[in-house]
Amino acid sequence: MRKKNSRRTYWMVAALVAGILFTGFGVHLATYTSTQTQYYNLGLAAYEQENLQLANAAFDRSIQAYKQESRAGWMHRFLYPEPSREMAALAYFHKAKVLLRARQVEPAVEAFKESLRLNAGNGYKGIPLSDAQRLEAQAEVVKYDLELLFKNQPQQGQGQGKGKGKPQPGDGKGNQQVPGDQPGSQPGKGKPDDI
């Protein structure tokens, strides 16, 4: 009789401990904020306060967190939400804005390009239309700001794009547009005074 009670007590204690652990983990997941999000929000706050050095460092950390979480093992992927590619693209975009304010144009161009690599503005399959439209609008702002940068600083536009600069007479390339030559007759959703 005593063995039955000890087994029952053992299973009750094991169930209680498992319940406490699952509840604790459930609360942890319910209140979980990724480091990618935390650093991104810190970067936005620092940028609004015009603390460019802190904003740049925070956006870098957000991007690094995205890369690390993207390479995480299956257990991490099973337990935690997937890192946000959209937020990583926005972090690169805001980093480019910070670098422009700090007068570091070449790294800003690279940050714009990285943003567009993560969110090119097309190819959204399997997501709701509203999400695709939001992502497309974000990419259009990045493209507009990059084209505006190339227009204001033509030397940065040289060597960019498929044409890799203006065609030389007799090279057979014809009349190819270099980024920044003509950013379009209609402005995008970016603000020209932001750059």
C-alpha cells in the first residue's frame, strides 16, 4: 500500500513541477521581446534625440541580432518567434539616415543597398496583400531616398547599378541610365528635405 502512495506522490510532484515550468515558460514567451526589437527601438529613440552615435550603435546591434537569430538552431526556432526581416531592412534604412546626418555618405549608400537587399519592394508571395503593400511602400521610400542622394551627390551614383557608370563613346552600351541621372518625374513617399 505504501508503494502506491509514494508513486502517486511522485507523479503528482512531477506534474506540479512540469506545470510550473510550462507556465513560467508561457509567461516568458508572452512577455518576450527579441533583442532585435529592443535595439531597433533604442536606435529610433536615440535618433529622435539626435544622439547619432548611440543610434548608429543600436541599429548595428539590431542588425547583428537579426543575423544571429537567423542562424539559430532548430530549438531556438521552435521556441521563439522568427527574427523580422522587415525590421532588419528598416534598421539598415535608419542607419543610412544616421550616417547621412553624420556626413558619412559612402557607408550610408551601402546601408541603403543592404536595406533594399532585405526588402527589394517585390516578390512577396504567401503573405497578406496589406503586408505586401506596406513592405512595397517601405522599399519605395528607400529607393527614393537613395535616388535623391545620387542626384544630390552624382559622384556616389557613379559605378552603381548594372551600367556601372556612363557609357563611353563606341562601347556599344547605348544610352543606359545611371542611378541619380533622372530619379523620375514623380516623387515617391520620401521627403526631399530629409536628406
